[in-house]
Amino acid sequence: MLLAQRIVADINRRGNTVGDRLPPERVMLEEYDIGRGTLRESLRFLELQGVIALKPGPGGGPVVQKPDSASLATSLTLLLQFSSAPFRTIAEARAGLEPMMAQLAAQRMRKDQLADLKSSVDTMYDNLGDQEIFLEENKRFHDVIAHGSGNAMFGYLVDALLGILDGSAIGIDYPEVRRVAVHKAHLDIYEAIAANDPAQSAAAMEDHIAQYLKYAEKKFPDVLDAPIVWGVSS
């Protein structure tokens, strides 16, 4: 672990970016004065965290990558599983977090992100008859707002939470009448953010998540009470 931390520190020190190759094994063994087994274990750990990719063959070796929320989602899932937490935990966390994200997005969202948000709203409307596209756009909408909040923590948290709480994977179904209601909620949130209205953006998001919870509680209470288990949402 200490060696992995040194490797990451050196990536930062050198200013390495995505796609850059790290020094070959023989150079790293000499530079860090460690054994081959320790180096390979440290590199494997960094690969699992998404910091590097290990390219095989001649000219291969460790290549810098950009970590995403996948390892965070896995860690959260395991923590929640061993706490015997139900899926309701994720829904309640979103209810607390997402109104604040929408509020910040109304103040900070860039024009390209706002255009992406509008595109998601329009794509959902054009495909209300297709639940698969609906679920994709539902996730995209909340992702854009999270990252548009200008707070990197929110972006990664929502990516991870939505990776765990995937309605299609845990058994929550969305009939077309419900999809129409969700689209209307997304449109209201988008319009509030586009108007740079933090209070209305937060209120619209709070109502949207509350309606989701109300629907899930009424139609799928057993799903919300089911324990989170690693692998269910993959």
C-alpha cells in the first residue's frame, strides 16, 4: 500500500495524464528498491482502483488511467451488505443529497452541461414507450446534474449510488404512465436549473425524489426492504 501511494505521488509529481506509460518494471524496481512481487502487487492494486491499466506484451506495462466510480460503488455495496442495509438506504441517501446538487447546478452548470441535460429530457420524451431508454436517460439526467453541481464528490457519489440502485436490476418496474410523470419532473427540474433558480431547482428535485419513494413504497415495498448484495446490480 505504501508503494502504491508512492507510485501515485510520482504520477502527480511528473504530471502524468491519461494514456502516459509509467517507467518499465526494471526501472521501478531500482527506483523504489523493492522486490518484484511487491511491485506487481502494488500495481495490481492500482489497476483495481482504476488508476492504471496493465498492458500485456512487448511495449506494455502500466499505463495511467482516470479512476471512475466503479470501485467506489463496489466498496459502498460491500460496506452496506455487511451492515445488512436495505435498498431503501440508497433511496433515502439520494433524497438527502440530490436537492443540494440541483441547487448548486442552478448556480454552476456550464452551457454544454445544460445542453446535455436538455438532450436527456428530450430523448426521454421521444422514447417514453421504451423502458430501457427511459432507464438510461433517467441515470444520465441525474449524472449530469451531479457533475454540473461543480462538486466532484457529488458526481462520483451519484454515479456510485445509481450503479447500486438500478431499478431494472432490483425489480422496480416503470409503466408508461409513471415514465410520463418522471419526464414531467425532469422537465420541471431542467427549467428551474436553466432559469438559474437554486431554490426552485432544489424544491423540484426534492419533490421528484419524494414521488419516486412514494411510488416505490406503494408498489414495491419488498424491493426497498431487500438487503443490498454485491453483484445484484451488475
